[in-house]
Amino acid sequence: MKKQKKHKASQLKSFRETLKKKRDDLLAIVQRKKHGELPETEIGDEVDSASASVEKEMLFELTNNEKIMLDAIEASLRKFEKGKYGYCEKCSKTIPLKRLKAMPWARYCLPCQKKFESL
């Protein structure tokens, strides 16, 4: 049986810092949107009204996507506390560094991610 490779402490620290920074950046964006003003619609024709409605929907969609990303980042940070960061949630194998560098909040190794996406 092949011994599973562990990530180095310095690599893990780097990923943790990256995740914290990304979390803080997303929280700041969400806060600005939450406390910022949505574009006010002036009384105009139906096209203006429809356009403003689409803009508002897009803003809420972005906020929803940001919340999903924030949840993934928070889950990854909790994994650090449990000593489970960097391991696939499905097969428990080590997630390759290349994948974690591209997506530090990755939950699965690539083979498991592909299986998950094909469902």
C-alpha cells in the first residue's frame, strides 16, 4: 500500500493565510453591497424599468455566489482546526498541491470531483 503524502506545515500555513484573506475580501464586498445603495430607478418607460430590474437581479445573484464561496472558504478554515485540511472529503486522499494552489477551498481530489460533477 502506497503511503499517503502529507502537506508541509509551511504550505498549510500559506493556504490558511490565503483563505483568510479571500474570506476577508469577500466579506468586505458583501458588506459594501449590503450597505451600498442599489441603483435607484427613476420613473421612466418600461424598458428602463426592466433594465433596472435585471441589474438588481444580477447584483443579488453575485451576492448569492459570493455567499456560496464564503461558505466553502469557512468550511476549509474549519478543516484546519480538525486537522483535515488538504484531504478529499470523499476518499480521504491528499488533495494535490497544484489543485489547492488553484483552489484552496477545494473539497475533493480531481477524480472525486469529476465523479461528483457527473451525477
